[in-house]
Amino acid sequence: MRHFFLKFSILFFSSIPMHSQTQDTLVDIGGYKMHFTIMRGVGTPILFEAGAGNDGSVWNNILEKIHKVTGTTLITYDRSGFGKSELNPNLKNESDFGIVNGIKELEIGLSKLGFDNEIILVPHSYGGFYTTLYASRHPDKVKYVVRIDANLVEVYTDDVLKIMDQEEAPPKSPETLGIYYLVKNYPETVKVLRKIDFPSNVPVIDMISPINRGYPDEYWALIKKAHKDFVNAESNRVELIAEGSGHYIFHDNPALVINAIIKAYSKTLDKEQQNELLQKALDNAMALSIEAKKNNRSEQDLNALGYSFLGNEELDKALEVFKVTTILFPDSFNAYDSYGEALLKSNRKAEAIEMYKRSIELNPENENGKKILMQLKQE
């Protein structure tokens, strides 16, 4: 029984302190410096784009866990005027500090660091604008995008921009210049993005929070429609609803975000490497799920992982996951129901019947289980 919205594997990870070798560096962009943090590895690097008011450190809680499984290079950075990054002292006009300038700075920084080839992008919020623009400039280099409640330009209609224009701008001080220029240039950023189409060849996981953050109903409906339209525009785009999570999904449900990124990264590997990565992730998920049994999401995560293997006809892996789930959650009728389904697909009818019986004992209102059990007994 599928009590979840996930369309791909979700593994569960508990909190692990960061300990991988990390390079903290300032890169000269042309008389001023931008701050990058790099967790080096082997494979297609992953670049994280923070939201409007954040610098690269906002991602720190998930990086080590992603690196542990993928072993690839992870890159975070501070946009100019944020965190440890400086602003270009040669720019004089407020309009010069727009998103096009920001993307050019990023491109220079990545090139100097040697990461100007294939890449995976992970944006949050305003970072969605950056990755859209970057992907449009490098459609053959961007191998995957995992959007985390990330901006879509269709949300910013002329009426919305008028409302934003009436709001008071942030103070203009040396400490707030980054956010000041971002807000001042927001209408122009929207105009730039309206002329750009997200590359159709780049696969996307569009992860969204279902929680309205105080928006008027009409605007909230516009946001949801924009995401639906974006996903439905191409067959290589997948919607993922982060149930129970607010805007900062990677804080509210880090396991979900971590494993969506692992899923995207796996698509850059050959079949043998994919199997090795998934087995490593599975082993890690099993051990950490035992430690984190009290976390309500751990059962959901394992259940979703089992169904992912089931959908891919990897029955042995699916059976292993569902069996562990019944051991970890012996009072869950859903765990036994799912295990029964997998056993049935594996032609292990007698064992499947026992699982469905146990599921119904735990939840006499499990109508789906009753129906299947009746059918099995009549065969």
C-alpha cells in the first residue's frame, strides 16, 4: 500500500558531523574575490545555489551525507555581497549588479577552479533563477537539476511585481549590499528570465513544499499551477511533493533532499556504477534507519525505497527492504501489506498470505489487504 507521494527511491540518513576534507577558498574574479567551499571527490560535481537571503553555508547540514554515498565533488558558494564574497568595486550603477553579472561571476569562478564542464545543479528558492539562466547558457553541460522549492518566473506576473515594488527595500549598508542589489534588480531579473526557456534536454526533479507560507489564495494557486505546468512541459521532469515540509525542505526533511540528489547523481553513472552506488546507499540506509527508528519518516523512506526497487523489477532488493521495514516497525500494518505485495510479485504466495493476514490483524479496516487476501484464498 503506497502512503506516499514519492516517485523514486528515498533512503533515510541520520545526522553525521561533517568531517570530509573541505577546501575553503577565495577566488579572484577580476580584482575582487568570491568565496567557494569545495568538498572534493570523483564524478560529476554538484553545485548548490542558495536562496535570496542565504549564503552557501545554508547547505552544510546535508553535504557530508551526500558525499558519503556519492563520493563526488560538492560545491557551495556565496554570491557577490553575501557571506565572504566581495562586490565588484568597478561597477557603479545599481543595475550593473543584476543576475546576468552574477552568472558571469559564477562562470569565472567555476572555470578558475576547474569545474566548467559537466555539472549537476541544486537550487533553492531564488537560486532557481540562477540555475535556469546557467542551464540555458550551458544546456549540454548541465546533466541534472534538483530544484528545491525553487523559483519559476511564471509566478512573477506584472501585478506581482507591482506589489513587490511597493514594498520597502532593504537598507543600503556595507553589510546588506548583496540583498539590497538583489531586491532592487528583481523586476529586471524577471524580465531576463521571461526571455529564457529551461532547456528541454535537462532532466529535473522539481521538489515543492505543499505548505502555503501565508500567501493569498490566488497567488498560492498561481505558484502551484506554475510548478505543474513546468513539470508537465517535458517527460524528463518529475514532481516531488515534500509532505510536511516548509520552504526549507533540506532542513525539514533532509533525507528526502539527500536522496533525490543521490538519485539524480546516479543517472550520470553507468549501470555497474549505479548498482554499486545504490547498494552502498541501501546498506547505509538500513543501518541508520535502525538508529533513527523514532523518526516517523524512516518508515516512509524505507517503504518508498522498496517500491522503487519493485517498480524497477529488482525484486530481491525490494524484498530485503520490505522485510527490514517489518522488523523495524512490527506494529505497522502498512509495512506488512507492502511486504505481502512484494512476496506476491515474487510468486511466494504462501508467505504473502501470512503478511496480509498480519496486516489485517493490525488494522481491521485495511480493505485493500482484505480484498487481496480473499482473492488469494479463492485461487
